[in-house]
Amino acid sequence: MAGKIVINSERCKGCGLCVVVCPRKTIVISGISNKNGYFPAQTDNGDCTGCAACAVVCPEAIIEVLREGSGRVIVAIEPGKEKKPTLTKEKA
Amino acid sequence: MTERGQSSRGGDKRVLMCGNEALAEAAIMAGCDAYFGYPITPQNEISAYMARRMPDEGRVFLQSESELAAINMVFGASATGQRTMTSSSSPGISLMQEGISYLAGAELPAVVVNVMRGGPGLGNIAPSQGDYFQATRGGGHGDYRTIVFGPSSVQELADCMLLAFDLADLYRMPVMVLADGILGQMMEPIVLKEKPRRDLPAKEWALTGAEGRPQNIVRSLWLGEGVLEELNCTLRDRYEQIQKNEVICEQHDVDDAEIVVVAYGVAARIVCAAVQKAKQDGIKAGWIRPVTLWPFPIEQISKAADELRIFLVVEMSNGQMVEDVRLAVSGKAPVVFYGRPGGGVPTVDEIFELIKQLTLRSKTPI
Amino acid sequence: MTAEGLYEEIVIAGFGGQGIILAGRLLAQTAMLAGKEVTYMPSYGAEVRGGTANCMVVIAEKKIACPVVGRPDSLIVMNKASLNKFAQRLKKGGLLVMNTSLIDSEPQLDESIEIVAVPADELAVELGSQKSANMVALGAYLQKRGYLSPDAAAQALADVLAERHHKTLPVNIAALHKGGEFAQRHCPV
Amino acid sequence: MKTVFERTPTLKDCPTHYCPGCGHGIAHRLIAETIDELGIRGRTIGIAPVGCAVLAYDYLDVDMIEVAHGRAPAVATGMKRTNPDKIIFSYQGDGDLASIGAGEILHAGHRGEQITVIFINNAVFGMTGGQMAPTTMLEQVTATTPKGRTAAGEGYPLQVAELLVTLPGTIYVERCALSSVAQVRNTKKAIKHAFELQLSGAQGLSLVEVLSPCPTYWRLSPAKAMEWIESHMTKVFPLGQLKGGR
């Protein structure tokens, strides 16, 4: 587990976009609703790389992404290459 | 850039100016930062004048693509704390009503000049007072008022511009100056002199960029339960305060008059001459001239109606202000109307004859 | 008409390009500089496009009621169409100044109305500027009425003439005087 | 572990009123990130439209104004002309910008106002219940085109970006989409470029059109809505830098 995401499940509306874009398929929709009646996204972070694809598409901006290692990391996925996400270290 | 309240053209000298240009120069003196407008007769001298003068004073002039755009440019500039105005004539003012309602809802100051022409529809370009209802009842949708001035000379037109900007800022609302084609086009000698100004609060609500402070929001949308009602009540309290403090009204020889003629704007000039003629003829006549059309001089007219006398209302319309006079008189005295709509201008002789007839009739035993 | 009771309503009319508006502005400016109350009301909008032009001037010692003139005391007409349009509105005992250069017929008017017939265009041509016919007519009017002089108008002219036309000041001033002299010679008060 | 992605400060930490899978939330975030990255919160004024994003000021923590339907470019003009040092952006939907406000955007572009316009195109009126927008696709079913839009009946989808490209007053026009991670990232770059242009004092209007999903009124799941943008919308509204490359 090189990365980790934290989903604010009480604010999640269960749209499932994060589930679709996760290259490692580590996010699922919960079978238990939150207080607002939505079935939120949840994860065990099993294969998470910290690529942040889920956070990039989250309309509610409620996913925080963490990663092993030093320095800030941004996801570099160019159009047409998203099947193979790669991570690039940004200059400190 | 000249300081607010100054203009390179101000001074004590008597100058011959048309109403449209005089009000424009007065706006510059009042510190108008930006003018936005769209051409329409009979007020085109305003934008032409502003196009020449505003850049000289380091201020903004822009001809918009429509009246809709003009009033919304005013809306934008006003939201950032600038003193701003637009002008138009009747059909154009109708188009601006959306924006005026938003200004009222967002509690933004602005000055709107309406140089009225004949209507409805495209009507004609002759002078008219047909927009009294629209101006004094808000004009757009929703529960609001605008302060409305109805000046009757070029000098007064210029003077009320200064006050209009101050009251707009003081009460955070749109203020309308209601002139007509005659007043806009005619020239009279005037003196463009600085007048005493109001103390005005700082515009802490203005959108200036949220540097080191919480976000400011300017809005007219209030969806929460009861929130809009609360705003409407705040506005109502403000309107009551304005009704109490800001009425301007001129009256002459009312106390012993058997007939009181009420008129505003250019019609009031004609009435004034007709009343003088009647007095020379031995008729006890007086006249009342509302300068602020909203707030309307309810008290002054009501008080005049405490004695039994005839009220004659003269307008360049089919009868609009007469309804306010009737409300103020409240059944205490007879109210008679005489009007010339569609660009017609009453003559001194017409009014004089009517005054004679009305006062004769009241003396005739039944 | 005494100076004290002065309340003079004037209509000036002609076709576009004859300097009707300028003549009216000049009359108003002259009156203002003489300390009188004055209003000046131009015809405006669609009606001035390609056709007639007119303006209304009211000059008085006291406050002026209405700038719109229904029945003028004086009428200055520069062409026939304007004569036809306005002549019948003249007050009894009024004054008609008409440009006979462009008006060939005698108007049928109340006999109390005094007529000053000025060949304004011809007199202006004599000065080398037909465009100054308006000043000739105004000069004749001022001389005839007498409450303001052609010379006072000459002094006010620079105030109302656009700066780009200031080179025409001398000929226009000469035209004002020429009109005045014509009125004095042919229609003594 | 270190945090590599979190909510940017200018995006307020509160729930939105948008439907699940709506693109507005993403677009708001991209604008907020841009403002924070450029350090311009203290000199930015935003304009909210009438439409689903009418409450944008509840989410974007900058000075904001909410204006009449379609009039944002005129309001922006009034603001920028009197405050040339401020960064003015309008955020408008397709009903607001392309329908009732077509005149205002055209003339602001025509005059070359130095403003930034973010144009959210989701091919439908969302707020009023899924009626036809000028940008509604042919055959697309909406509340007011129950049998699908026809060219003969309602006309073709309006290509605003292409229209604005023809005006000398526009300096940068790009059409982006929120249909995938990569496209979202690309949209961010476009938005940032548009703001940077204004910051640099470039003379003219920049507009970023964003193809955005409306799962509710497209009657699609959020994931299918994203696919529909690419399979259908980009055919009529091709993506790319139409004017003024970055």
C-alpha cells in the first residue's frame, strides 16, 4: 500500500465516479447509507497507489489522498494514457 | 482624476446648458465614477456629453449594447463600491426594470435618469409624464421602492443629481431622476455649484477582493425560509424612514386658497404661470409642487385638504400622480384632474380657464 | 413691451442647414449675458432629419413658465414652408421677420401683425457668405424689437459658435449688423 | 504518509446542493485551486449565474455577486472597467450564457473585455427541470423536446465557442470536458491559463467551455453520463484550443 485515501463518507453522495476511475479498483459503494441517505464510496485502501484519480473526479471534493515518500506528488495522466497511470514527483 | 464633489467645469458662473448636459455635468460633480448607457431620444445628449467628459476626468464611459446590458454594467460597477449611473427614455427604462429590481434586491446604490417620452410602446419622442406609475411603484418585479425626483427646471435637474447620488449611497438603493423631453432638451441659464453633502457610511459591503477579510457576497436571492421576508421588512423600515425624512415639496399661497393646483416637472412651470394669472384675476389660488415623487408629500397635501378647497391635478399624462393626490386628500376635498397625454403639453391658458371654471362652479349656489 | 414686463416668446424656423439652431442659441446666450431669464427649446429627434428645423426661445425679466411656445410674440422664418407652418400661430400685434429671398408671397395675416421683410440670403451674399443669412435675420429682429442689440449678439457669438467655425466670426458679426441696419432703414420702430 | 491531495482553501468545506455526479462541483474545485495557486483570492471577484450554479458563492470563498439571468458579461464589464486591477470571472451555464445571455457574451467578447468566462455546457436546463438548452443535442430528449430535438423544429445545437472565436476581441477560447481524469486535469490547465491571461493584462476576453455531465436530466448514471460526453457531446462540440493556444 503505497498510498491511501480518506473519504468523508458523510458528505459522499455515492455517485460512484471514483469507483469507475480507480485504476486498482480499490473503491466500492457501501451497502449502508450515510445520514443523508446516500450509499457512500468506501475503500480498504488495499492496492491504493495514491494516484489521486478518485479525488480529481470527485464532484464533492471530499477525498483526501496521502502517499508514501517525501515531497508533494501530483498525478500526471495525459489524455489517452489514463489506463496506465504513472506518478511523477514534482520538484520540491 | 478630479476629487468626488468636484468638476473642472464647476463654478459660480451662469452658463446656458440643456437639461441633459447639465445633469451629466452635475453627475460628474457628484463623483460619478462610471456611466453606462444606450442611445435613445430624447436623452442622447447625456451619453454624448459623458463620452467627451468622463475620460477627461479619469472616469469610465461605455456605450453598452442594450439597456439590459447598461443597467447590469451599473449593477457590476456599483457592487464594487463605485458611484455609477445610467440614463434612458421610457422604452429603454422598461428594459432596465429587471436590473433596477435586482439593484433594489441586492441593496445597491445607483442613479437612473429617465427623460420621459410619449408611450405606450415606442410612442413618440415628445415630452410626457407617462412613466410616473412605473417610477414611483418600483417599476420592476417584487416589493420595492425607488426614490424618485421630478425636477422642473434645468437648475433643479442638476441639483437633484447631487442629492440622488448621496441618497442612493445613504439608503443603498436605486434613485431615479424623472425628467421629460422638454427638460432634457431645453436650455436655461444655470449655476453648477457645489451643494452641502450628506455624511455617508463606508461601503463595507463592496466587492473589492477578500484580502484579509471574509468573503463579501452581493445577492438578491434568499431561499431560506423567512429570510426574504426579513429582508423585505428591513427594506420597508428603510422606506418608512425615507418617507419621514426625505420629502421635498414646494408650496405657494395654499393657506387661503380656494383652489390648489398640484403638478410636478415641466407641468408645474405651466401651472405656476396659470396660478399667477388666476391670482391677478382675483382668484384665491395656490399650488403644490412635489419635487420628490416618491416619497410623495402625503402630509403636505393631506394638511392642505383639511380646509375645504378644490384640488386640481395637472399632468402630461392621462392621470397618474392624481391617484397619489387622491390618497393623500383621502376624501376630504374634491380632486379634479386635467391632463394632456401622448406628447401634449398643457398651456397656461388652458389651466387658467379651468381654474376660473372650477372656482366659479364652487361659488354657484345649488 | 416695457423692459420691466418683458416676456417675449420667439419661434425661429427654416430648413435644416440654415443655422436655425445657432440663431436660437445665440439669442438665448445674448439674453442670458444681459441678465435676463431665458429658455431655449430646439426641435429634436426624427423631425429634424432632412427637413425643417425650428426652435423656441422665451426671454423674460421674471421666471419663465413654459419653454414650449404655442403662440409666439415673434416669428423669424427663413423659408416658405416654415412661414406656412407657423405664421397663423402668431399672436395679435406680433412681429414677423421673414426671409424674402426664399419667400415670394405675401402672407395673409391679421393686420395687427407687423412684418419685417428681409432679403436675408441676398444681404448675406453681399457679405460673401450666404450661410450667414440666419445672422442677418436675427440682426433685423433684434434691431426691430430693441430689448437686445445686434451688437450684444455679436459679442455673444463666440460663446455659441463651435471653435472650429471661429474663422467665420467676422462675417457673421457683419451679418448681424447688416440685418440690424436693414431693419433700421426700412422698418423704423 | 504525506497528504498529496486535499481540498483547496478557497473551496469552502461544505456540502453542495448539486445532484450526485454533477460536474459543477468539479468545475468549482478547479476554479478554487486556480485562485489559490495564483494567489489571487484577495483581488478576485466572481459572478454567479442563474441556473444550478446560482449558489456558487456558497462554495467559492471569494468576493462574489449573483446576477440576473444571462447578464454576467455585462456585470463583469461594469466591474472590470471600473476596477482594472481586479480579476473578474463569470461562471455561466448554457441557458444563462448561450440562450438568454447570448447578446451579453457576444458583445463582451466583441468589445474584448478583459474578463474570464467559465462556460458550463451540459446541454440541458438543470435548475428548472431539464428543458431544452440552445446546446441540446439533436434527438436529445428533454422536458420540452419530449420526442427529441429536431433541426427543423428547434434548430441545431449552438456552438458558442466557435461563434466567439470569430470575434477579434476574444484572445483565448478552449473547449474542455470533465469526462475523465485526464480531461479534468486538462480543464484545470485551461482555466488556469484563462486566469493567467487576465492577470498578465492581456487585451481581450478568454472563455473556457466545459462539457459537463448532468446525470439527472440526461437520465444516466454518473459513470454513463461521463461516457456520453465523450461518445456524443464531443462529436458536436469538439474539444480543443479553438483560439489562442497555451
